[in-house]
Amino acid sequence: MFFRYSDAVPVQVVPGLVRRTLAEGGKMMTCEFILETGAEIPSHSHPQEQLGYVVSGRLIITVGDNSAELSAGDCYYAPAGVSHGAVVLEKARVVDTFSPPREDYK
């Protein structure tokens, strides 16, 4: 199966945050997030595991009680049910994979 970027519909999640669901399989989903400087993703949790790759930009990611400043090439992992959030220091592009897929992102 193949997925084209041009078919991925941009959705504004909150001000300064746009999501595109890029691909979905039976047990995983990949999404792109474009985050503007100063945007914040409030701490939240969900039943899916989340693995993220920072394509560009800089942000502080908090997973549970741990925070780190990440930039292009860095990755992070948020286990299922663990609170996580972010503050964007410099406009960023992040690609996240969720397992299983998030129903609310379909």
C-alpha cells in the first residue's frame, strides 16, 4: 500500500499546531506535525505508544518527569498512558508513529 503526501489533509489541532495523518496500517499510524515557535502542547496521555522523530526545529519535550531539548535528528518515546507535552523553541517539523493507530486522527 502507498500513501501520497499530497493526499494528507492538514488539520489545525490548536493554534500553532498542524497535523497530517501520513499513513496507517493495522497496528500503527504515522503523522506529521508542524509546530510554530512558541506553540505548546499541553501535557496529556493516551493508550497508544508514541515514537517521535524531530525532522527540523527545536523543542522541549517532557515525558513523565523527564524533559529534554531536542533538535533535528533526535527522537523521543512516550509509553502508553504516560503524560507528555512540548514547548516549541523554534518552528519544528516532527513525525510521530502511534501504535495502535489513534482513532481520533483517522
